[in-house]
Amino acid sequence: MSKYGFHGILKTTTFNRRLLKTLQVVVALLASAAVSAEFTGPEQRMIDWIDVHAEDANALLAETVNIGSGTMNHEGVREVGRVMRRELDALGLDTEWIELPPEMNRAGHLFGRKDGTGRKFLLIGHLDTVFEAHEAFQSYRREGNVAHGPGVTDMKSGNVIMVYALKALDHIGALGNLPVVLAYTGDEEEPGSPLAVTRRDLVEAGKWADVALGFEAGVTEEGADWATIARRSSSDWILTVTGKQAHSSGIFSEERGAGAIFEAARILNAFYEEVRGEEYLTFNAGTIQGGTDVEYDTQQLRGSTFGKTNVIPRTVIVPGGIRTISDEQLERARDKMRAVVQRNLPHTSASIEFRDGYPSMAPTDGNRRLQSVLSEINVALGRGPMPELDPIKRGAADISFVAPYTDALAGLGAVGEGGHTPNESLDLATMPLAIKRAALLIYRLHGETAE
């Protein structure tokens, strides 16, 4: 036992705990001062304002998540648009609801615009979610610092971050001369067709902009925050195969041939053996409908078949998807697939059709320059450098439509998990961080042109 006795040990332990706590506070203050030294006075005022208004941002998030807005729930999409329009109007932006042709069966888009001088910015979000009105997952729920609800990560939190980044800039008087367009599409999860019409206004904004920023969810893993400078494309293909219908006892004969299903199997296996392999190239066969009689609805993505084991199948339909990092890679893959399809087994024929979808967002030197600025900001915020995220880890997004025309960064939203599932959740602690990064990035990039 200590010479101080039992009570002495308690007192000494209490003292040590107090000393440790004091040291922790001092270290935290020194770290805070070191971080603050990385920021100018106006930047620090933005950071402080964002911290003070973090719960206001959460309240706007809850309001929009509680409005069901699946892509085909047109009134819900419009209602979320009305809420976001209220916020943009309050910031002095000129807002417009862009209607699409009725035959496209989509709600439309919300755009907010403001003139200014210097580098021009396009901020991209979307109002719709994957959860339609008939689905049970429809409301916001908060458990401590975790929020649950439809679109809470994809991407209603990103929509809020866009607004609050502008509010922070407005707080220090930096919004007044900033040329900016906020584009909230209403059908990102299930785009209307043709894309040339549904994305026309977005593409025009991309041609106008010097910098495009996408606010879908950020990625934090392996102890690092990751910067998205590239995203892969997403497009479709459909394979149609025909064979000679006959009694199955004659299959493989010179008169009857291989039948449609064996030919389809040959083609798909050859895709796997001969087309697969390039980095960032992936393709998938979604369903197979094969038999004597086949029906497939390309809009509803469902079909039906009829066939018998003693009949050589006449028809096979295989719809699929393909993802690439560039247009050049896409065309190479398509050419290889066409070559495979043209080599037919006896008494069969096949054709493959391709449908353009979301283009790729290729990694460019301009995107990497934006990443460098963002990484510096993240370091100053005490989070460490932001390396390039592997494009294989991200799906397609609206920012890809404008990436050919301007420098671009994606994934500037908060961090969550379970997207597109009833387990979708968001780490609310990452909301103010994402707002700070966005506001500081815009402020510094615009400041470069003002100097």
C-alpha cells in the first residue's frame, strides 16, 4: 500500500485525472489554434457560422426526407423542389422549375442561378429517391448523431449541403459576386428518355461553368476521406438470339443446329473470356428469357417465356449493362461484343443493340487540380489528405453529363451507408464537415480569379 494510505491513493488518482483532463484540453486548444492558423479571417468566420447552424441544416434535411419523392412520385418530387426553391429564393437566386414534355412522365427539375464575375460554378444535386410512394420506407428518424430515412444519404443531405455552403459564403459577403448555378434534377434515379432532352439544361449549365461540383455522398474509409475525380459510365445492351425450332431429338444435327439457348450461352461465355479484363470495364447480364416463345418489356424490365424440354428453343433475349471509364473504352468493349455475336453456331443468328446512358467522368488534370485544393482544405480542417477514389467504387451520376465541358469533382456530400435500401443512414457529424469543405473550396477557387 502507498505510504499515503488508501485515501491518499484516491486523492492522487483524482489529481492525476484532473491533470490529464487539463492537458487534454490544452492539447485540443493548441490543435484548434494550429488548424485556425490555416484559415483567413473570413474563412474562419464561415467555419464558425457553419458550426452554429449545424442543427438548422439537420432540420432542413429532416423536412425534405419526410417528403416522399421517388422518381415516379411526381408531386413528391415537386414538393421537395418547392422546399429547396424557398431556400434558394431567400439567398437571392433566380429560380426556375423546368417542366419536361408530358410524354416523358417525369416531374421536372429545379434550377437556381446568380450572375457574378470570375470563375463560374455549377453545383449539382437531385430531388428524387429510389423509394416510390407505395414503399414503407418513407420517414425521417434520428438516433443520436445518426439519421435514417429515404434519400437521407442519396442525396437529400447533399442538397442541404449545397444550400448551406452558399449561406456560409453569404454570411461573409462572398456570395454577392459569385456566378453560380444550382441544378437539382428530378429524375436522377430513373432518368426520362431521351437523355438529350432530360439533361439538356444541365449540359448547357456545364458548358457555361468553369467548375462543376457534385454533392452525392462522400466516401470515408481506411482512415481517409477520398476525393472523387472520376466516375464510370452506365449504359445498356440487349442481346437477341434465334434458333431453329424443332424436336429436341435432332439438336446439334446438320439440319437442326444448336438452338437459341446454346448460342446465347456461347456468346455470354465468350463475353466473359474475351471482352472481360480491362481495368474499370465491367458488364452484366441482368436476366435471360429463353424458350419457344419469349416476351420482354424493356420499360418494365420484366418478361415471360414458354418452352419444353423436348423442343429446340427458338428465342433468347438477354438485357444487360456495361460500365467504362471513358468513351474510348466503351467503344472498344462494344466492338469486341459485336465480334463475338457475329460468330454463330449452326442454324442460329444473333444481334446486339446498345443504348447510351450515363457517360463517364474521366480523370483529368483539371479534376486533379481541384482535388489538390480540396485536399489542402481537408488537411487544414484536421482530417488529413484526400487521395483519389478508385472509380470502380462509384456508380454513375449527373455530373458525368457536364464533365466533358468543365473541371469537376464529385462525392462532396456527407457520409452514410445503406443507400438504395431500407437501411439507408447518414452520419450527421459529417454534414458540417462537408459544408465547410464545399464553402471553403468555392471561396478559394473563386478567390483565385479575383486576385
